[in-house]
Amino acid sequence: MSNSKIIGGWKGDAMCYDTIIAGASFAGLAVAGQIKGKILLIDRKDIGTIPTSACATLYGVVKKLGCEDSVLSILKKVKFHTASCCTEYKAMEPFCVFDYHGFCQGLAKHFEGEFLKANIKGLEGDTVLTDKGDFSAKCIVDCTGWRAALGTALKDDFVNKKSLYFGVETEVDCDADDFLSFFWDPEIVKLGYAWKFPVGKKTRFGLGGYENGKALKDNLTKFLSVYGKEINGVHGGFIPVKIRKPVIEKIFLVGDSAGHAWPLTGEGVRQAIYYGQKCGRIIQSIVEKEIDLVTGLKEYADFVNKHRCYHEFFSGLQWLFFRMPNCAVGMAAKLFGRGWPIRFMQRKYKKWAEL
């Protein structure tokens, strides 16, 4: 954060900014990196600490953002396991696994503003209430994650807990292969999937699904035992996999606050940055008085809603996969995992949230 400064709080009347961004992970940093002016970025923790993400995405995304130094492994092949078979794919574009702290710090280099470590207490009009003081702005963005702290302050029932995945992950010493591996197997997790991501001489094992955190942690223990390993610390959290309203009253919502992660895969890194950058560019137009706030809110909402069909597509696949016999999922993976079908799907997968 070479172009920003850290502030300690404020007492008295609310301090005024052009833009306030609540939440300083992928979405918040993506928004902040597009805006010039008087900006306040608020988070309850230091930037790049306490990861909740599996931190895997297309390598081209990380490279385009200038965050290559955070990359831990580059993977050109994917394995999809079911209970009865395994299918291998060659990725048209490499995936990568990255270090959360390094990636966030790389994004933060593009942020020119003030950072405040504080807890959000609420929202009154155009004023964000925190335990370090109150702060006002014309443009306010909620990037606080699945809890949507500002959105919930405006709409009590905004968060639907029935649409939340839960993900847990651990990193252990383990001989790594060169595959990004996914497991769709009810013996590992009933309503969800597992993954295995190599990072140098270590491997990240994780589970995501609709089961509660304790059940997933127990299943993760069993999953690791297959490889003769034990849990070495766990991180994770809820993942909203149903798209929400991108705007509430005069508030923009981005990333997990807006349910931007795709159903089925639970992928949210690329989407948080994709929608975050668009939101930031719109806000910059508001700051420069090229458009007014109402127009900007509508433009952002229209942009997100144009992509709603992609979220519905993955939601439909999720509904289908949960109801198909596991052997049928494996057969479908083999059928569509070769020739033009897999190339077509990979092109669409990239295009639907291309930076």
C-alpha cells in the first residue's frame, strides 16, 4: 500500500469522503484500485490476513493484475474424480494457486487512499458507523463478504442462509502432483465436492458443501486419512452461491456480499475482481461528475444482471449434479471431457468473467 495511508479512527462529526469501501479482500481491493479521489477502505483485519478462500484461479488473471509474485504453483492439467472413475483434462489456459497475503498486497499497490482497521456497526443514510468513528461518502460499497454488513443494515433478511455453502481447507506436507484435482464423491462429502491443490512441497486439501462446518471438518479428516495425513490448522467460511441484489438503495454490493460466486464450483476470486473493477470504474465516473449516483447505481445493477444467466446456468448444473447418480456424473465427465465439448466449455468459462 505504498500510495495509501493507515488512519486510526475519528471522534466527532462524521468525516467525509468521495467513496467508502467496506471490506478489503478481493472485491474491495478491486474496487479501490479503479478509483482516484478521497477514498476510505475499512476492514476489521489487516489487509491480506486470515484467508477464507482456496486461492486458485486462472493464471492469466493473476498475471494481468501484476500479482505474479504471489503464485505458488502453475497447473496445466485438471483431474475430476467421482466414486467410480477419474477423468483428466488439459487446461486451455493454466490455473494457479496463490498466496492470499501476497495477492492482496499486490492488489493494494493500486489503491490510493486511506485504510482504517475497524468493525462495521451499521449504516445511517450516507454514513458508515464503525467502532473507530463515523464516516460519510457519496458512494458506498459493501464488500464485507457473505454477511453483507451494510446490505443487512438496510434489509434485515438480505442474507439467506439456505443459499450458503461452507468451505474448509488445510495445507499439509504432501508429495504434490501437477494436477488441479476435484472430487465429486458422496463418500467424501454428500452435498458438495472436495479439492486437492498442490503448492510446492505442500498440498491444500479442502471441502465445500451445504453441510455444517463441523461435519465438513470431520469429513476433511477422513479425506486426509486416505493420504496418511492429518489436519494442520483449518481456514474457511461461508460462500454465498445464489446471486443477490447488486444494489440496495444507494449502496453498491460486490463479491460475496452480492453472491457473485458461481454455484456448483464455488469459484469467487475472478468474479469478485471482475465485478469489482466494473463497479470501481463506474464510481470513478461519479466522482468525476460524468454521471450522477442514481445513474451509476443503475449502470452497475444492469451490468451484473446481464450476467445473471451465467449464475443460473451453474445453479442448474448444481441442481442436476446433486440429483444424478454418481456414476452418471462420471460418465458425463468422460463424455464432455474430450474434443470440442471441453474446449468449448473452457472458452465459455473464461469469457463469462474475463478481465
